[in-house]
Amino acid sequence: MVVQPSLWKDVAKERKLAAWTSVRQDRWEGELHVDGEIPQWLNGTYLRNGPGLWHIGDYNFRHLFDGYATLVRLHFENGNLIMGHRQIESDAYKAAIKSNKLCYREFSEVPKHDSFLAYIGDLANLFSGASLTDNANTGVVMLGDGRVVCLTETIKGSIVINPNNLETLGKFEYSDSLGGLVHSAHPIVTESEFLTLLPDLLKPGYLVARMEPGTNERKVIGRVDCRGGPSPGWVHSFPVTEHYVIVPEMPLRYCAQNLLRAEPTPLYKFEWHPESKGFMHVMCKASGKLVASVEVPLFVTFHFINAYEEKDEDGRVIGVVADCCEHNADTTILDNLRLQNLRSWSGEDVLPDARVGRFKIPFDGSPNGELVDALNPDEHGRGMDMCSINPAYLGKKYRYAYACGAQRPCNFPNTLTKIDLEEKKAKNWYEEGAVPSEPFFVARPGATKEDDGVVISMVSDKNGEGYTLILDGSTFEEIARAKFPYGLPYGLHGCWVPKC
Ligand SMILES: CC(=O)/C=C/C=C(C)/C=C/C1=C(C)CCCC1(C)C
Ligand SMILES: CC(/C=C/C=O)=C\C=C\C=O
Ligand SMILES: [Fe+2]
């Protein structure tokens, strides 16, 4: 249906999204009725994590990223679908439930202090990490050894769960002595390794570390010193190629003063330092040596999509290409994700523009890299975030990415978009008034084509209800949907646990 621009205000007024509504679910499990056909080959479990509980008692959290971690499980077996929904029992969540107040520092929320002495104690606890949250609300990964770990930006917020019943099993304790308080919320996880970045806030730089399946020990591959200052850039995610780890140094940098503040600033724990510039560093995975370090145009990104190596006719690597969901070097997206903003949409077109930003990083010693549009952003409505690819193409030349785009006016990405990076075209799925979550690609076993598989998303519809949507990866047409028993809060990132 096409809505007249003058009617958008009515559409916005009538919309009741479950996406931004807190739900506390100690445990729900049940079978869903499926409309359409779930392919018989789709056997396994899609797990999705995200912040779904944004209040304690009558105190409401401010930011999307503050909410307590909520897992949703979609178990596919022979065309049938069973759903599960459960909170992660982090120390932060348990303490809040027990004492009916915030006890740990979340993304924007800081516990209130009864006295000056308590405030000083809390500052000490900030430096030791004791007051930081372990609310693992960002993503979930399956390690090569089968353990399933939920993650956030604090290292202590690494929590092992049981993918079959969503039970919290306990902390993932790193057995090394790397220390540090924060890491990239998105490690690169394959059957053979777990790669992570640890920003060093004291001596600005990043450690690149690797962990083998079956162990809890991260080993340092190498270190990158920051070229700008005064602190490392925020590193929510990073890309890899077959032989290199790419370390982004974003001009949106961690900020010690903002870490200490009780009230959030528009950039939360970060600060925008355009004068410090942006850089991309490329480290050889085998040797830990830097093979390139270039200045790039200013950029703002949460999520890298993929990266790959470019070769000359003799097969020598001449550079790397790295793609990300890039917010046109505009940091306002971070504050746009305040719950009040998300909940009070009046029909105005307030989602800042974003694009698939493509970094080109040469290996010939040039001081600069490029950042260009990978395709015309109008193809996906100038909204772009929450991406996935076929995991078989991780680090390799690839053609397709799946993400959330925009059908304007909107205040949040509201389409699913299949990006064809070769044809520079996008195919979009949209339902009026609805908000879909990250489209997650699952390849058909035995597939030889990159887009042979399905794309799973969970949609909040305009009536406060929701459903899971299964699109064909190739045609991007709906093949099945299944209504949830109640509307689910928005979720961030997921993983696929194949049936063993
Ligand atoms: C949900 C999401 O994508 C990001 C969550 C980020 C969090 C919880 C960040 C927390 C932090 C602190 C509690 C203090 C230190 C800085 C920072 C990593 C931002
Ligand atoms: C939901 C989001 C950005 C949307 C912007 O268009 C970012 C989430 C980041 C954390 O995982
Ligand atoms: Fe993320």
C-alpha cells in the first residue's frame, strides 16, 4: 500500500510497536503456526540476542543499548518451528531484579549514589571493572567447539548459554592474562578460530587476539598503535580477509571524562574528534606485522559487512577492500537510538542517511585510503545497518549483503534489503508501519550459489504484534511467516546453530 505523505502522521500515531516495549520473560517456549513453507533442509536453531527489558520497577532506561539481554530462539525441524524466549541471567540483571534498582554501569545508565563516599567507591570500581555491566545484550556466537556465548562490549559480559533451552550456564572466563575491560562486541568466529580486538585505553592502541576452539585463552597476534588521539576509536566490529585482520581507527573515540559522568552526553562514553582523523590498519594474521596503515576520510560505523583481498594479474595482493554500514561520518545516529526517540515517532523523516561505505586500502605504501559508496544509497532508501552475509564468503570476494534499509519517512531502518554489490542494485522488502530485525542469511547445505539459502528476520508489526519472516535468499520473496504469541522487543544480532 502506498501512503499519501499527508497521512504519515496518522500512520505514526496509530502505530504500536512491540519493538521498543519492555518485556520480561523468565521463560516461554511453544510451537508456532507456520504460513507458507519452511524448506525441509532448514534444520537447526536461529538464536537472536538483544536488549529487551528497559526498565527496573518504574525507572525507565534511556537508550536502546541499556536493556537487559533477551534471547529468542527459533528451532526449525522438518518444516516445523518452535520458539523460545528468555532473559539472560547476568549478574547485572539478577542484581536489578533482587534490589529493584540499577546496580551496574550500562551503556548510558549509571547507578545513583546515596553519598559522596559511595560515588568515590564507584569510581574505583569503574577502573577495576567491578561496576561495569556484564549484561551480554549485543550478540550471540557459536564457537568452533560448540559452546554458545552471548557478548557485549565489556569483556566480563561474555556469558555461556544452552542453545536448547536458553538457560544461562555461567560466565565465559578468559583464562589468559590480557586484562582490559572492553573488547569488540563482534568477534570474528569461524570453526577454527575466534578473533577479537581489545582497545587499549591507557596507551592508545588495539590488541589483536586469537582464541582456539576448546580453549578459553586468547593469544595476542599483534598490536596497533593509534595514529590519532587522545584515545582509541570505538571498535564495535572489525573485518577480516583471508590473511589479514583490519583494525579500524574511528574518529569517534572512547572518552575517559564521559566514562566518569553520571549523566549521559549525546555521544555517551565517546567523543567525536575529527581533528584526530580516521585510519585503517591492516595486520597480517600469521605474523602480527602491519602491512598497511592509511588515513581515510572521516567515518562512523557500528558494523563492518565483509572484506577481501585484491590481487594483481600475478596473484600478488595489492590491497584490501572493506565494506561497512557507514553513517556519513555523522554521529547523531547514536543519540537517535534513544528509546524516547524510537517510541515517539511523529511521522517525520528523522533517520540520518547511511550507505554501504567501501574502504579501499592500497598496499603500495600510499598514505591514504579511499572511502566510496559501494552503490547508490537511494537503492536502499539511505538507511543501512544490521547486516549479514553468506558466512562461506567471510573474508573473500562476495556479491551479496543483507541488511536493514529505509522506506522514508522513518525514524529507524524499516526495510529488509538485499544488496547486490556487483550490479549495484538492491531489492527491498517492506511492510507499512513495521520494523524488521537484522536479516540473517542461512545457506542451504550443499549450495554452490552465494545467495542459495534463506534470510530470517523477526518483525514488529504496526499493531503491536510480531512474526518471523523467512525470505528466499535468491529471489528475496517471502516463503513463510509464523506469528509470535505476543509482540517481541527489538533484537540485535543472531547466529545459526546447525542440527548436529
Ligand atoms: C548493545 C550494544 O550494541 C552495545 C552495548 C554497549 C555497552 C553495554 C557498552 C558499555 C560500556 C560501558 C558500560 C563502560 C565502558 C564503555 C562501554 C564499552 C561503552
Ligand atoms: C540498530 C543500530 C543502528 C541502526 C541505524 O540505522 C545499531 C545497532 C548497533 C549494535 O549492535
Ligand atoms: Fe552490533
